[in-house]
Amino acid sequence: MDERNRDLATEGMENSAEGKATNLKGKLKDAAGGLTGDSSLQAEGKLDQAKGKIQDTIGKVQRNLDPNPGDPNR
């Protein structure tokens, strides 16, 4: 698919998926840091969780803003 012709719904789905993955990665780092006593890893995990939540929210907004989701005639 040509990058210029991508619709907001598609971009939104990708951003949400990437955000959820980043959030999960952050949860794992946070837990691992807590178990090992590594406060740096734990902080990095919390930051990844925040980034993931923001990216997921951006994806949801993109999907809601798309006036013609899935329109093949763009």
C-alpha cells in the first residue's frame, strides 16, 4: 500500500498494536526490575508503559477521526 494513500484507520490500528506491545514490554521490564531490585530497569519499564499507552491512545484517536475507514477509492 502506498504510504500517501494509507487511511487513518489503518494507521490507527498499527499505532494501537505497537502501543499495546510497548506497554506489555514495559510491564515485563517493570516486573523484572522489581524482582531483581533493579530500580533503573523498573523505571525504564514504567516509561515504556506510558509510551505504549500514549501510542495506543493516538491510534484510537486516528481511527475515530477517519471519515472513510476502509474506503478503497482513496
